[in-house]
Amino acid sequence: MLQENSDNLDALIREEKHRVALEFFQDAWNSAIQEGIEPAILADSAIVNALTNLSSAEGEQPVETLIAELPSRNESGHFIADRSLQ
């Protein structure tokens, strides 16, 4: 039971970190768009920067794992802005 509570707490903390990180990125994205940077240029720059920093922080394996997961996440609609979960 204690382990389950700890796992639930860890999951809630990760979820909150994801939410806060997404807010930071959305603010930065909106600021860049307002400055006239096209979405495709911004996205490419963000991806390159994110993968470079991930590689520096944790090595190449997490980068490879993340890149390998992207096609299935795309196919499942993960990147559709107004997707509805059913």
C-alpha cells in the first residue's frame, strides 16, 4: 500500500512537471510567433535544442528512445491540438 501511494505521488509530480513545462514552452512559442518567427522554423529549432540538451544531460539513449516513440505518438493523434480523448 505504501509503495502504491508513493507511485501515485510520483506520477502526480511528473504530471505536474509536464503541465508546468508545457506552459513555459507555450509562452515561449507565443512570444516567438509574435516576433514573426514562422511555426516550422520555431518547431525545428525547438526540437533540435531539446534533443541536444537531452543528449547532453542524459546521453544518446534517451534521445534515440524519444525519437523512436514519435511516429506512434503521431499516429495516435498525440500532436493534434484540439483532439478529444474518448
